Amino acid sequence: MWVGLILAVAALVVSSFVNAVWQLIILQGIIYGWAGGMVYIPVVFWLPDWFVKHRGLAGGIVMGGTGVGGFIFPLILNALLYRVGFRWTLRIWALIFAVAAGPSVLLVNPRVPLRKHEKGTPRPSVLPKELPFFRDWAFWMFSLVNMLQALSYFPVSLYLTVYTTSLSSERSSAAVLSVFNIACIVGQVFIGWLCDRMAYAWISTVSQLGSAIVAFLLWGYASNVGMVFGFAVLFGGLSGGFASIWQPAATDCAGTRGELQPYIFGLFATVKGVAAVIGPIISGEMYDDRNAGSGGRYGRFGFGEMEIFVGSLALATAVVSAVLGVVRVKVKRPVY
């Protein structure tokens, strides 16, 4: 974690001195991304060790941190960019990151201390010798659920502000984005709390069915800012909180092999990462900027195809989740 923290801070500082886009891609897109993963992944690995009874709630709170960052950090960065410019913003942000993350790294530890490697003994493998969850239907079904959900979520997170600006103003779009991120925080914590009490597959079914309904109706027919705010609250809470389901799903897929949970969680994150790459490409193709100034009853400002796409994928996510819930009850899972 310390290596990741140092690399992240260094990438931010060095980025403030570069003059070419390709240099920023390497520093911000690659090195900073890797470093952030090195800081974040141990938290995911060690979380199941510390929480059993309230594991879903704990995971929801951890995931809710992304929503807090999404709400607070843009406000700070925009203020810094306006006052001190791009280069000093990166340097100040590097300092903030170091001061905020440093104490956290000190406090994050595994419940069972890691054993030091003894000379003369073989080093433990980075990956387990067997990954039996690849033979488990539940893992593949939830991976499909995860992919579909992410593809339905990213178009909204990327284009909701564009829609709001077309309907109203940039100030309103900033407010909608803030409300959307706050709703995601609440949704992540609440869904995490629910996962400690209900089967995660049915939580996914209900949340994604609700996401489909608000996408088809509330976003599709949104003709004023109030409707957009309502959509941001409902979709942000229902779909934005989906990542809190990862922890109980990983626990289920791991079966009696609890040590496999972090690897499964990491694969879920990888699936979402693939969707994060594909999603913007699909969204860009569906957004019809030629009709950005047009009105109409449904699908205003060139967003009709995107709204149908988001609603359809959310509905597909709900259907696959329901199948997972039914089959999960009827079929006994393998014992690893």
C-alpha cells in the first residue's frame, strides 16, 4: 500500500510539469491508475476477515466512499483549477492525497498478521493453485449481471449532466451531478445493509427493475429539471448502489473457501472495468448530437436511443438476477 501511495503522489506531482498529452496518459491513465489499485485492493482483500455478521453493510460503507469522493472532489478541484491553475492544482492535490491517505494506510491491516517468509522455504504463490469458482454457474451468472448493470449505469453517469445542460443550465447540471452522487452513497449503504438480511440476487432484481422503470419513464419523459432531479435520486440510489452486492456475491461464489473472496471480488471489478471502456463508446454512438436542440415528448435532445438502451439493459439485469435467485435456491452449489 505504501508503494502505491508513493507512486500515486509522484504521478500527480510529475504530471504538473509535463507538456504533452501522451505523458499525461502514461502518468495519469496508467501509473496513477495502477497506484490507486495498489492502495485500494488490500482493503477489499482484508474486509471479509474483519466482518462476518455485518459484512454487507461494511462493504456498502466502503463502496459509499466512492460516492463521497464523487460529490466532494469535483467541487474542490474546480475551485483549485479556477484559482491556481492546472499545474498547482495537481501539486496541491498530491499533498491532499498524501495527507488523507497516509494515516489510512497506517490503520489498514489484516485481522490475522501476515506470516513473514522464512529462508529456505518456497514463497507462496500470488494466485491460489486452484480457482474452483470458475466451474460454478453462480459466478458466471453474476458476472453477466455485473456486466449488464455496468453497461446500463455508465451512460447515465456520463451523460446526465449533458442532458441537464440541454434542458436548463450548467449550474443545474452541477447540482444534478451532486444529487446523483449523494443518492449513490445512500444506495450503497442501504443496499449493503439489505444484503445482510436478504438474498443478494433478489436485491439485484428489485433494484434493477426499479432502475429500468425510472430510465424508461422518468428520464425518457423528463421535460423539466424537477423530473431530472427525481431521476438522479432514484436511479442513483437503485443502480449506483449496485457495487455493494459484490461482497455477498463473492462470499456466495467462494463457498467454503473464504480465502477466494478477494480474487472473485477483483474479477467482478475487472468485468466492470471492461464495461467502463465499452460503455462510453456505445453511449457516444447512441447520442444524436444533431438533435441536441430538439424537444419532443420522448427522448429529448438526442437521448432517445440511449434512454431505451439504459432501460433495456437494466431490465435484462433484473431478469438474469431473478433467474440466478431461482436457480440458486433449487440447485445445490458445489463444495470446494
